[in-house]
Amino acid sequence: MENHADAARAPLERPLFAVAAAVFVGSALGATALLPAAWARALALGAPCAGFAARGRVRGSGWAALVLLLAAAASLRAAPRAPESPTTPERTAFGTWRPTDGAGERAQGTVEGAALGVALVRGTLEAGEEVAVLPGEPATPFARGPEPGPRRRATMPPDPERGPDEVVRLRAGAIGLAAQLTAPLERVRARLLERTSRLPDPLTRALVAGLLFGDLTDLPHGVGDLFVRTGTFHVLAISGLQIALVAILLAGPLARCLAFLARAATAGRVHPGFEHVRAAILLLFVPVAGAGPPVTRSALAWVMSSVAHGFRVRTPFADSPARHMPRANDPLSIWSLALLCECLVHPDAAVSVSVELTYAATLGLILATGPTVRLLRSALPGEGRIAPAGATGRPRPELARVLAQKILDAALYSIAASLAAVLATSAVVWFHFGEWSPAGILATPAIAVPVAWILVAGWVWLLVPGLVPEALLDLPVRGMVSMLGAFDRIPGTPGLLPPRPLALLLIASGATLLALARRPGQAAWLPRVAAAAWGVVLLPWVLAPAGLELHALDVGHGTAVLVRGPGGGVWVFDAGSRDRAEVDREALGPLVRAWDAERIGVVLSHPDRDHAGALDWLVERHPPVVWAGAVPAQVSGRLPHTVPRIDVRPGRMRLPRLDSGPDGPDLELSRSLDVEGNEGSRCLEVRWRDSRIVLCGDAEAEGLATWLASDPGPTPVRLLLFPHHGSETQQLGPLVAALAPAEIWISTSGTASVSRELARRGIQVRSTAVEGPLALELP
């Protein structure tokens, strides 16, 4: 691997790398409309002219003109088009499926004869198939906040919001040769998955299906997020790691056996190459593993790198006799060819997160693994080499020394590869997901042994029933999950990252990779550029506000309110929804990240899902410094024992300030009835200067009446979050008379029942269902 890294230490000197980079960058600029079509046309026309004009005067002008021409052509080809708008039919419609375009795993097309645009998972239908499109219902909308979440910030042209609920295949059309060849393997996959479903332990069943076939449909709740939090979710997506393990542990021995049998059966007349047989096995493995884009890319890359030695080239030396020699295996050239083919087949591949992560991680492995190993060795005594004799001069047993050296080398390479992949993908992960787990650098190599065990034992259990007991599958699964649980308890696993421009992140990570891969004494300025870029990225960009900020997120039928004062601390009052998806990642997380909050306090009115659904996600990523109010079951086990838990019985309690300064808001938690359910909801009162803000839970009957009777008043309320999402209540008159609110907010998904009556009383009413996220700033 060190030789591979040395061979790839001058990436910009490789023409194929420059071509692939130009096409990739051009595709990204075109797909995101950052390079308008008019500019791309001008560049495509001007680049050859400029190169011809500079011919003979500027060194490399022709090559630069060609690179710019390719980038402009890729930009024009990837320019966003108006997507087919899927229509939800009122009744079943019939027609013929014709694909038109696609993005990543999504394919768009039309149903001829029904005038429908449909968005489907790629590979669901073949062109020419007759289908029936059943009527569907609108998809569940996503929660929204003042800061865009990953879906709203996506750089690719947005997919249509939804396709029909179901498309029924009536009669096959002209099915292609590839589909005919892979159909038997897909039937084999279905039978193997059906056998996997017989495993009695649900966790073992889900992880065996995921690691062997990429099927995560039965993954228990919370297990997938455990892999995400520890930075190891890529292990569940069949990609480079699984392909390497399958090629080495399964396909390799099987290929040797098949090659031996072929020679024995033909009395030595047939000599199949070991690498070619293994490549064929890997290609057959792709449809069995689900034929997803990551497994397809990884298998093709392995096949290309393994058969590259079979292509022979002439010696380039003029003074030597003409002869052919094996071609050297250049990982960077293979990577460039794969990326170039990906961009040529799919014009929008450059803005696919899956493509970005796959190729960035592979580039990091190629460029940075060897240099990182050398850096790790330099930090160890003796540069990581176990001497034949110990410190006392006594010789070490040779067998033990060799085994210990191999184990140490394997650990160093595993950690270096994990570190290189994390560094290379840091910009993509930071920009698209906004969180990362430092523990993933060690967690990934730590679970490599259980993953390899599950792969080998799982396939043997499937293909040779009875040879492997099911307990030998349960043991590595439990061990892997236990190890990830231990890593998950490390502070900062994961950590939320503040938003930064993608260009700056790419400069920081790219300069670091190139600095590691450069030749000694070459480009001495690269480490300084990388250090400066990371310094700008890591420095705080957000200052605490001079006044009070209050935001109500658009979570439909639910509540999520965030309060921030001059001290920089953030209070979260409820965070959940009954009818909006991804309150955590799409609304709550982006705002917490944008504020770069260091200290968070949580106040929960009551533990219903529409008020607490996103708080377990927050606790796992940013443990609060204090928890006030109800503690739901899904949070109790995740909340660190060091976090103070305070609650109030019937009465009032002043909450501690998150900051030591005197300028923060004063918060008071109150509760009227010590009962479960809506009527036992807590209220949060925020006092800022002469202003009073009241945030109510769901108490609307006896609980609200008792609370009004105990309200000390008479300070008028600047803002009232209306109880129970604006439902009708007999306490409307007393509530308005006692608080006299200048403004009322209602967090709901539709027209609130009390809106008309409040408008008749002349009170300003704002609703998240009408305006989306609501905001209030007090100086």
C-alpha cells in the first residue's frame, strides 16, 4: 500500500486525473447552475481559441485549453432541466413506462397513454413495460426552520416531491440483455434473503441481511443511528470494505478452487487466471448484493485494478530491444477512469452525495494512507519496528516477534486508512450532514474483525446449512454492537458542526491531502495553506445576540421553540411533531448548528411524541447542561447521569442560567396539576427586560384554569404560545383577559380552531401553518 501511495504522489501530473477532475468539476458547476449555460458556451468556444493563440508562447496552453473545454462541455451536459412533475391520479391509470432522466438512485419517466410523470427507484421498471399507476396521497412534508436543512440545501435539482404510491407491472416490454442476465441472480438473492429471515435473533437477522445483501429494512429502531453516531454507517452500505473482504476471504479461495478444478478437469489444457476468475465471481456478486451504486462502483474498481496487470505494454526505451512487459497497476489512474465513466454515464453524478463520498474516500486512501502510516510510525519508539532483542539485550522469540509486528502493522494501516478516508470525506460530510464522529477513526478498524466474521460465517451458514451454528453469528453481532456502544459513550460522538461554505471546506481538506501526498521539498506552501484554511473553518463565526431571540419551528402538529440571549446559551422548549418528518435533522439541528451553541438547556412540557420526538436525537449529539420538566422514556436512558434533572410539582421554579453573565433572560417553569397527560403540562415563562413571554404546553381545561388562578401577573404578556396547538378551550376568555397578550403564536399544521375568535378580539395571531417558522427579536 505504501508503494501505491508513492506511485500516486503527483496526481496533477497524470493527464487522466486532470481530465476526470475537469469533467467532474464541470458537471458539478452545471448541475448546480453555478456556471450558467451562456458562460459555459462562451468558455467552450473561447478555450480552443485561447489555446491556439497562446501556442508556442505559453507552456502547456494547449493542455489547459483542452481541460477547460472538457469542463465547459460537462457543464452544458449537466445543466439542470425542468423535472417531470409527477401527477397523483384520481383513479388507476394505464400506460407504457418510458424513462427520461434520473439522479443517482432516482429515475424519472413518463407513462405514455396516461400523460403522467413518475419518479421511481432506479431499476424498478424497464423501458417499454406496461404498467398500472394507482392513485396516491401526498407525501409527509418535512419540518422547517429558519436555517435550511440538508434537503432544502441540496445542490442537485430537486426530485419531484413524490411519485404515485404504487406502480403495478402488467406486462413486460423489451427487457434488455443486462436484465435477462441478472434475473436469475436476483432470484437467488430473494431466496437467500428469505433464508436469512429465519434467523431467530432480530438484531442478527437485520445485520446479516444488511452486511451480506445491503438490505436494511428490518434494522431495529436506534441501531442505524448508533452506526451514524459512531461514524461507521458506511459499513452497513455494501461498498469498498465489504468488497475487499469478500474478494480476499471468499472470492479468493473460491477462485483458486475453481481454477484448480478447471485445470484438473481438462488435464491442464485450460489455465484460467486466478485474478480473472475472482473478477468474474465479484461481478456475479453485484446483483446478489443488491446492485446498488456503491457496490457496483467498488466491484468494478476492484476488477479493473486486478486485471490491469494482464494488459502488456511495449518498453518505452529506444536503446533496448522491443519487448512487452506487464502494465503497472496505478490506483490513481484507475480512480480517474472510474470517475470519468461515472460522470459520462450520469451527468448529475457530481452532485450525488453517494458519488462524492465514494470517490473522495477512495482518493484519500490512495493519496494519504502511505504518508499517514509513516507519520504514525515516526511517533512510535523505533518507528514501529519491533527489534529482535529487547531492552535488556535478551533476544525475543522470532515467531512471537513476527506475529506481533504483523499485528502492529495491520493496526497502523487500518488506522491510517480510516484517518485518510475521514480526512478526504470531511468536506462532504461537514457540508451535507453537519456532524461527525472522531471516534469513527478508531471504531471502523475496531469492528473490521466482527464484520469479516459475519461475512464469512454468514455466507457459509447460507450456502452450507448446518455447518455454522447460529450462535456463531449472534456472537460477533453482539460484540460489534457492544463495541459501538462503548465508542458512543465517548464525548463528542458525534458532534454538531457549524455551517461553513463548501468551497472553504474543500480547500482545507484538499490542501491537507495534497500536502500529505507531495514529494519531499515540493510545494512547501501547501501545509501553510491547509493550516490557514482549517484555522478559518474552526474559528467561531457567530456572535451572541445583543437582545433576545425566539424561534418557533414549523413542525406541523407539534411544538419546537428555541430561545437565545446575549450570553450565547440556548434553551429548547419542546421539539416534536405528529405529522412532520425529520424535525431533528431538517429544523432543530440546522438552527443549533447555525448558532454554534455551546451550552443548551432543555425544557419539556410533557412527554407526548409531538412535543418530545426530536429530543433523543439532540441528547445523543449535544447533551444539555440542564434538563427541566418531563423526562420521556426514550430520553431517560440516553441522558448522561451528570446532567441535572429538575422538575416542578404544582408551583413555580426559577431555572438556572446557562451563562454566568448577568445579561441572560430569566426563565421560570410552572405547573398547576401533578397529573399525567395534557393537563399536567408545564409552562415556561421568559422574562427579558420589561417583556414577558409565556410558552404553554397542552393544558387547556382544568390544568389551564388552575394555572391562571395561580398566575402572579399583572405584567402584560408580549407573546403567548397558545395551548394545545390552538384547539378550542373553555378557558379562552379567562386566558386572554389575564395575560392580555400583544401577540399570539400557534404551532399547528392546519387552521387553528381559535383563530377566528382571536381575530375578532383584535389580537395579532401568527401561525406556523400559514407563515412557516416564526421569529421574534427583542432589543
